[in-house]
Amino acid sequence: MSRKLGFKLIPTELSTFFLGSIRQTLDYRIKNKIERNDFFNMMAKMYQGESKDGNTLTFNEIAANCFIFFNAGFETSSSTATFALYHLAINQTIQEKVREEVKSIVKKNDGKMTYEGIKEMKYLQMVVDETLRISGPVGIIVRVASKEYEVPKTKLVIKKGTLTLIPTFAIHNDPDIYPEPSKFDPERFTDENKLKRHPMTFLPFGDGPRNCIGLRFGLMQTKIALVQILLNFRVLPTEKTPIPLVFEPKSPILTPPNGMWLKLEKL
């Protein structure tokens, strides 16, 4: 029905630009025999029927995969960075602690922000993890059961092909798993504390073979943004800052109903 009515979720101008960019990149790599160790190279091989497992992709399937990579990777990263700044603004002690870590590691790397340096920032990772727990952009994970599964200690059987919704927001804010769930506490994500919980109680990116394909990409974007801001500004709440945090009920991802208002004070 959508096709017959010409219904589109994506504006024609945007899809034309994106399809053109993908076509140009694909043709250029194939014509010039360019090999790169990246996501696009893997899809190009499948397009040419050269993948090791024999699977193939059409051009439209490649474009769709690229689009979801960008769409999922950018919106969620900016939302996570925004929520992290919010929590740091109303928790100044935590903000100063993560800033000191960032300054220390950047100084150790001759004043440069490097990939290896960001990976060293353990407390920054804890702050991001706690942000994803308390206000992660995606509140539900949608999956289809690949085989029949009996839920342990119940009589419930999930049949093969069943559409399943995993309520990550509810799990992340369950007081039996995370005491005082509304409290922003990065210490929940020390190595020691993580071992005390079942690994499936933290699912901001899903898990298993269908977990988020842009996990590392998204996390790195978020952390780069936070490092740049924390090195140069103190983040403070304003009169318009939503305290406590509330969410827009009609939005498919978690977002404040009236935007996020914060003050940046130059250091």
C-alpha cells in the first residue's frame, strides 16, 4: 500500500543524495580495485559475489545498510553526549573528576587527543555507561526469535518467528538490579561492580550477533565530543534545565520535550 500511494519516510532530496553518494563510492572502489579494511569494503565484496560465505547484497541493500549506520550512529551519539552533559551539569563533583582524568591523559599525550588516549579514560567510560543506563536514547530493542525458546523457570515458550520487544529502559531502571536507579552514579560501572550483575542487565547496544553494528563508532563519537567540551568548558544547569529529567512520550527515542538547556562557562 505504501508503494502504491508513493508514501516515503525519507525526503526524496535526501534519498537521492545518499543513493548517489553510495553509487559513486561503490563504482570508484570497484573500478580502481581499492581495498580497505572497513564496513563498506565487506559489502562491496558481497555485491560482487566475492564474500567467503557466498552471501550477496544488492545495491539497494548496501545503501540501506549504510543509511542505518549513519542514522543510528549519529542521532544516538549526539543524544548520549547531550544526556551525559546534563548529568554532569547537575553533578559537579563527578564533572570535575572526569575532567581531571581527561586533562591528565591529554597532557600525557603531549596535549593531543588520541584514539589510544580516549581508550585509557576509564572514568569517562563509566560516565558514558551510566548515562546509557539512566537515559539511553533507545528504550526498547526489537528482535525476532530465530528458534523456539522456553523461558527458564516459567511455562512461557517464545515460538520461532515471534516479534519480541526487550524493554531496556525498564531493565536499566529496575531497583532490584540498580539500587536508587534515578541516582546518577558512574561507580556502578567499575570492573568489580559490573561482575556482580548479570551481563544482560545492561543492553544499550543489544548483545550477541545482532548487537549494534555502530557500537564502537558511536561510543568514540560521543567520547570525542565530551572530551572537547570538558577540556574547554564547565557545564552548568540553567533555569530552563529540566530537573528532574522528563522525556517526550511521542518520540521514538528518549528526548526532553522542550530541548536541553545548559550553560557552558569558558575555562
